Amino acid sequence: MKLFIAAGGTGGHVFPGIAVADRFTAIGEDNVVTFIGTKGGIENRVVPASGYRLIHVEARQFSGRNVLYKFVTVAGLIKSIHDCLNIIKMENPHAILGMGGFASVPMVIAGFLHKTPIFLHEQNVQPGLANRILAKYAKSIFISFEETKHYLPKAHTILTGNPIRSSLKGITEHIEKDYFGIFVFGGSRGARSINQALIDLLNYLGEYKEKIVIFHQTGFDDYEGVKEIYKNSGIRHEVFPFTDNMAYYYRNADLVISRSGASTIFELAYFKKPAILIPYPFSAGQHQWKNALQVERIGGGHIIENQEANGERLFYVIKRLIDEPELLKQMGENIGKLYIDDAEGLIIKGILDGIS
């Protein structure tokens, strides 16, 4: 069976798609996955590295721009749909899975016009513009959060959870250690506001200096400056610009400080790690805020708004969680309730059921 996965732009769309592809190819030697993406997104690095073919299509964001930009985008979309129809006719996929985002739009529309079965996956609580538009073309829409059913046609939604990278799965037991581990990251490129808040936090730790170890992924832009500040802080630390070994740091953490993209939320849920969530303030439709709110509502984390993130606010939460270990443990159990085992398997089952 041949499956197209339309996913591009950000890791939040691409990494769940790769998790589905890995499972799909593992369950049948005749199963083949081809990714559809753009030339400028993260897919160009991670899809070929994962062993999958990538076909480029032209696609641009539609929202948040001026009228002329939207006109050019629509004209480009019409051409791209035509190009995608030609790709479908040549490749003849059995199904198309759209992972949301603008990169999926032309292929999903072309697939519908060609009468190829269409399926969607929505990672966030509130669907983005692309999936809201494309929902009417889909046989099924796989959702990560129960709350998402309020935004999409209920008859076509299936709660699957959000697939996470296979490299993260495996040993999840708590590591025996003599410190309170804090894992900090702002995404693969880092987040300057989070980096600055952590630098400020170092001034507040005082009596907790001997208890804490901070693991801080800074991104490449801020790495050298942040590393120098930690050297003189008296805090045990490990500072790095990027890591491919996220599982190691999740396991060493008692608390995570991060953004609140869907992939991050479900990784936290998998490892049962309580979090201080600092939503990216410019995410489309404020979807990171809405994701974080779901975590806070079930008692799995605390939200600090980006403009309010500073050392004092962080310290207040951290101090309480160090002093109340039972509360910390309960928060981990609470966020863990969001995780749905084998999301990728549930998505594949939904696709197979939809085309049978």
C-alpha cells in the first residue's frame, strides 16, 4: 500500500508524520510512504534523514498577511493543486494523510479532486486554519485532544492522541539521583525569552543551589552567552545548543520548562513530567496557549505568559514544587493522563478502516 503524508514547515507537523510512517512501513513490507512538503521547511532535513522520499510542492501561509499577499497565495495555490494532481496521477497513492499546516493544503485538495481517500491529523487543541478548511474533504480526522471535537465535525473525528518520535520511547523509569533536575528548552532553535528568564532565575536560587541541576538547551544563537553566565552561577548545569537525545534529559528531569506545542505536550505526557509552560505568544490562533490551558486545567503544569516570564515567577513555582514533592508527583500523574498509547497505530487503523 502506498501512503502520502503531507507534512511540512515545523517539527510539530513533521515528527508525528514520521512516527506514523515508521509504524506503517514496519507492519507490511509492501507498505511505502512518500512525504509531501515544501523546500523551506524542517522536512528537508528530517524526512530524508529518516529514510523517506520527499516530494516538494509550492505552498505558502495564507493568514496574517496583506491583501496582495493573499491574492498571490491563492494564485499560487491553484497552480500547486494542478501540480499535485499530476503527482497523484503518476504515483497513484491509496490514501493521503494531511498533518495540518499550509504545506498540506494543495495535496489534500488535489487528492479530494482525484477521489483519493483523505485523512487528517490535528495536533493542537484548536485546529489551525488549514485543517478547518480541509476537514470537509476528509473521511476521518484524527485528533490529539478530546476538546478538539468541539471544533470539527464530530461524526468524522477519532481521538488518537499525538504520535511521538520513536527515538523517545523505551525506558521511562525514574532515575535515582541526588538532585532536582530542571530541563529547559524552547524548541530546536531555542527561545530567547526563556533563556533570559533562566538567566534571571539564577539570581533567586540561593539556598537551593546545592539541590538543583539545570539542563538547558539554548538554541545556537544564545548558546555562548548563556554558557558563560552559567559558569559563574554556582549552579550545577549542562548547557548545550541542541540535542538529539531528548529522552535522556526528560528522564533526568523532575520539572520541565518549555513552550507548549502539541509535540512537547505529548512528550511531557509520555514521560509524566510536570511542566512550567511558557506559550509562544505568536503561534497561529494562540494554539500554544490553548494547549497549555488543557495541561493546567488537569493539574499537570503551570502557565507563565511569555511577557511575564522572569526569574522571580519561575522561582516561586520551582520552590513550591521542591518543597512539596507529593504535589510534584501528582502533577506528573495528571499530565500523563493526556497520553494515548500507540497513537500512530490508531491512526493507521483509522486509515485502513476508511479505505476498506
